[in-house]
Amino acid sequence: MSGDPILEQLIDMSRHLGDPALDYAILGEGNTAARAGDDAFWVKASGAEMRTIDAGGFVQVRFDRVLAMLDQAGGGNLDDEQVRAGLLAARMDPAATARPSVETILHALALQVRGVNFVGHTHPTAVNAILCSAGAEEAIAGRLFPDEIVYCGPAPVYVPYTDPGLPLARAVSAGIHRHLDEHGLPPKVVLMQNHGLIALGKTATEVVNITAMYVKAARVLLGTYALGGPHFMSQAAATRIHTRPDELYRRQAWDR
């Protein structure tokens, strides 16, 4: 036991997402993070396996030092060695041996979004079967069933393939801000072409629920192509589900 309740929740969430039976991530795939306070957050260490992760598989880093790397890079990008050095320097404990994931900058930006305290990034086979296809953007253009909307929001953010690290962090951040402008609320799901899924949640339970429901949606979507392709809900029907008071109540009850 770590003695830190946030870290314990993050460990449990990560082990669940890394369960091979769920087919969300294998080996060293994926990464997770959680806000530890105003100044710092926990992030999975590079190379750690989510299936068996413990407290030693996470490292606590400072928001200011991670986000400063964006300012340091300006409109460009730091090279790989500069990113590695910057992430090591961002550790709260300079004596820590764990190296923060290359996606730490992405997690720092995601945790700046209103209401987001936990982040889960996975590579589910069903989701990547779509994201690695030529028709990915068209395939995810609509909503398929009410619970997809209840748990995963009115629409995901879609990010074309971008090199991991600073470029991807910037691309995801831009997508989140476009979603905020369009929908007036933060996204629950970010889909990265040829890469994977990010779930953004207030709680660890919400991240788990979002991931499970979006993976189901991906499986349903893939199945529709055996019978002529997806029949998306109308925009009016999708908006109605998203704004129904009873669905809001049900979502809040499940995500505690």
C-alpha cells in the first residue's frame, strides 16, 4: 500500500485497464495519470506494465516544470534528449529512479481541463481496428446508442496521427479546446488515429466506465459493417439523450 489514496485509486484503475481479459492494453502499452494536488500529478513510469503496476510504477511530477517545456519549445519542438531531460527534472523527488512516460506532457495538459482528475490512455484492439482504418474519421462521425452518449459524451475528439511527445500533446490540447468551443463542455473521449483512446474523468471509476463503454461502442460499430454499415442516431435524438435529467442522474450515480 502506498498510503496515498489518490495513488491507490490510480493503481487500481491502471491494473483494471491493463487486465489482458479486457484487451485494452498489453505489455508496456498505455499510460495513466491522476492529479495529486494543485502543483503535481502522478503519471505512469515509462515501460511499466499496467497489469501488474504498483506504487513503484508511478512517478510524481510538477505541473509547472512539465508545462514549461511547452514554453521552452515555443512554436516548435524539443528534441528527444531535451524532452527526456525535462521530464526527469520535473520529478518531485530528484532521487526517484523512475522515468516519466513520454506522454507526461499530454497528461499534464489533460489534467488542466475543468473537472478532469484522472486520465486513462489505452490501445483497445476494437478501437484501434477503427482508428487504423482508412475510414476512421467517417466511422466515428455519429453516435450509435444512448449509453454511448450518457457515458462518453456527445462526441469524441479526433486527432490525426501525430508523433508522440510534445507534438501529440499540442494536437490533443487543440482538439480539446475545439470540443469546448463546439459543445460547451470538456470531452470524455479522445481518439488518436493509428494510436489509441484517452478517457478523461473526474474519478477513477469514471475513466473505467468511459473506457468500457467506448470499447463496446467500437465493437458495435465494427459489427454494423456486416449489415450495411452504421445507422447513426439523429442529432436531435443524440442531443435529447445528452440533456435528459434522468440520464444525467444515472451517469452521476455510476461514476462516483
